[in-house]
Amino acid sequence: MDAIPLWVSLIALVVLVLISGFFSIAETSMMALNRFRLGHLVRQGRRSARLASSLLSQTDRLLGTILLGNNLVNTAVTAIVTSLAIRAFGHNDTVLLSATAVVALVLIIFAEITPKVIGATWPERVALPAAYPLRILMTLFAPAVWGVNLIVGRMLAVVGIDPREPQQTRLSLDEMRTIVLESGHFFPAKHRSILLNLFDLERIMVDDVMIPRSRIEALDLATGEAGLREQLATCYHNKLPVFEGEINRVVGMLHVRRALSLLQRDSFDTADLRELLIEPYFIPSGTAVFPQLQFFQESRQRVGLVVDEYGEVLGLVTLEDIIEEIIGEFTTTTPGGSDSDLHWDSAGEIEVDGSVSLRELNRRLGTRFPLDGPRTLNGLILEALQDLPESSVGLRFGPIVVEIQHVEDRMVRRARLRLMPANPSSGREQADDIAASA
């Protein structure tokens, strides 16, 4: 080393530190690349992205090349600094210790921490250009890397690890939900809301989204011709369940447009109407919403009647009800059909139907009613009181006071919700935000 001029040694030292920094920044950026983003760039035809994807598919060779090159360069840096220190200050333990400390400090600052922070901060900007020299180095170091990996492979085999075996990592619904929640600045609010609602379909049952039995619009054959004419003339839906005497005796489903010709006749009987009926579609209570969406698609159905284990009708589910769970309400509201315009008034109060679902209240008003028990407000009140309620009875659920307004047929027909005065405005603002994103 004495024959090498000082300026050459210093230039070599700087170059080697830069090369060491390149290996560090390349390793960190390649490992920090977003694989989904990389796959998108590959499909767009980016050459550097294809090359980076190819390198990452050979992780053992890539890491072997980077670590081998990095260690060789760091060893050379240590040798040059030690040689320069001995030439300048002599050969003794203090000089060697000082040279080692200087080398460690320089490598840690300029070849490790700084490059790796940059690589982790801008992985795509660094990794894609770095893929070209890495490909060349992988070819040059291939024999040495093969030998090193052979030894490493034998050592891993002893403990039962095969690095060539692909590791299949599957994300659970909760993990995917967390990814969507934490990527809020990448997704518009509406798109994020749709994705979150889609994940929730696995947890929601048809009982949560069905129109309850008491609110089903249906035709009763027992009402006679006059009653049927009136019902057909004033109905709000195109497809209606048809029963005889009571709702559990469903005899079919009727497309109202097919029955319009009957209204033009001077008279018709129930036999004429029965000829127009199609087979009803029944859904067992407790069926998850997502599988039911698939069942609707496979059976080409749009309406189903939810029945319990005894065959009694609990409610009615339509394809639109399930779609609204994903993208929010979009259908036209029918008079008396649902509480679709739920919002707090200026006093922080609202009057609702007792059959409204707790999920609907939570989504539109920002309330926090429990969903692991009763599904309707009426059911929640009955469970809390353990008795048939009377009008003017009030209950408190967290910050919400529920006042019973009207009781009929052993059911709470109407109730008034009132926010506690501690912070009513925040509740209204939260409700407005939820309604706006629904």
C-alpha cells in the first residue's frame, strides 16, 4: 500500500463508501417495494418494473449478491483506512483501534443509516433504476453466490427450512379491512366506504337487512275481488308476495304488470290471479348476505322471503336491499315504506318507527346501539324492559334517550330518540357525516 499515492487511496475510499451505500439503499428499497404497485407497473409495460419483479422472484440470489458485494466493499474500506492510519501514525494498538472506530462511524453514517432511510422513504424511485446494475452484479457474482447459497441451503435444511418453497400468505377480511382503513389518502371516501361495506357482507345476515314481516306489502287472496283491485291499484312495488288468509300461507309471487290486464276486466276471481303467480323463493333465517347475493345471481331471483326453522315468514329481502348495503341507499322511497330520511333535527331529536333496524340507526344517525342481540328498536326496548312497555316510558342507551310514543299490538310503533344535552351537536355532525358517506 505504500506504493499507492495518497490521493489514489482517498479516491478509492470515497468510491468504495459510495458503492457500499448503493448496496444498502438497493437492498432496503427492493425489500420495501409495494408488490401490488410493482405488479401494476409491470402490467403497464415498464421495463424497470419487470426487471425489479424478476429480481424479487429470486430473493435468495438477490440478497446473496447484495450482501456479498457489500461485505467485500466494507472489508476493502477497512483495509484502506487501516493502511492510511498506519502510514500516518505508525503501527500500534491505539492507531488500529482508532482506525476501526473511524471506519465503523463512516460506514454506519454514510453507507448504512443514510442510504437505508432514503431507500425506505422512496423505494420505487430508488429500486427501479437500481434494478439494472443489480442484474449485472447478479450475473458477475453468480458463481460465488451459488456456492454461498449452497452452504446456506444445507444449513437451513438441517432445521427443516426450504427457502425454495413458496410461502402463501393469505389476508383475512379483518386484515384487508385494516389495509383499506389505513390507506384513506389513497382512496376517495365513497370508494373506501363501498370496500368496507363489501367486507362486512360476510358478517351480516339476511335478518339484518330484510324488510320486517309487519312492513311487507303483499296481496291477500281472502280479501276478494274488490280488495284485490284496490291493492293492485295502490301498490308501490312491481313484485308482491301473495298469501291466503295470513302471511305464512304464501302461495306465490306476482308481477304486478302481468296483473294489469285483470284490472281491465269487468270481473275476475282468485283463480285468474293464481294463474299469474310464480313459485316463491324462500331464504332460511341466518343466511349470510354475501352468499345470498351469490344465490340471487345463480337462481336469477330478485326477491326472497326469509323464513325461520318453523317455516314462518320473518321478512322479505330484495336484491336492492343487499346492493344498498354496499353502495348506500339509491332506490326511491315508498310512502310508509322505510325511514330513509333519518336525521337529527335542530334540537337533537328524531321520531322513528319501532320496527327500524338498529344497523340503520347506527349508520345514519351515528348511534351506537348494540347489534349482537335484537335487530330492531322495538326488540331492543322489549329486551331492556323485559315486559310490554307503556307509552311515555323512557330508556337510556349511552348518550341516547329513547322515549316510547305509541304502543300497539304488543309492539312499540313509534319512539322518539333524543341526544343527551352534554354534546348534542357532535352527535348531529357525526350523523350527517355518516349519512353523507352512505
